[in-house]
Amino acid sequence: QVQLVESGGGLVQAGGSLGLSCAASGIIFRYNAVGWYRQAPGKERELVALISSFGSANYADSVKGRVAIFRDSVKNTVSLQMNSLKPEDTAVYYCYAQTVGGPVYWGQGTQVTVSS
């Protein structure tokens, strides 16, 4: 059974930083594309960042230059470091893993709130 468990969300002031982490069981991150989505109230879920099995990272235009994604193949985790946070970054952040030719797995989500 695959489980993705996020941690690290919380409340931060605008301009601050926050790190999120996602730990996996039942799936090996380095063999799959993994990353983070977010969903703000009343909006669709959107991609924030992903890292491919080859290690290349892609970011949404809205977070480029402020966010970095890391994959730790030993710990089997994927992390998201967010800097210069803005109120519009407020959302529930979800860890996800896209298996090759198989299903997508999601974490339960962690709330990030950026106050102005």
C-alpha cells in the first residue's frame, strides 16, 4: 500500500520561508516523477513543482525563483523549500507521485497560510 505523508505546513508572514516534506512508503520516489500541487479555496488544484525520475525539476511560473524542490533518495522523501512567500501562496499543498504507466498517488495535504 502506497502512502505519502506531508509535514511542515503552517502559518507564516509574507516574505517568510517555509519547508514542506513528504515521506513515502510503498513506492520508491527516485523511480517516479514526484512533486507538489496546491489548491486554494475556490480554485483548481495546480502544479507547484515536480522532479522527474531523471532528477530534472520544473516549476510553475508563479513560484519560479522562490521555490526549490529536492528529492532524497536515501530517505525516500521529497521536499519543497519556499521563500519570499506571498499571501497568494496560501493553499493546501499536496505531495504526489506519478508512477510510470500506473496510478497517481496523493498525500492528505498540508495547509500553508501566508499572512499579509
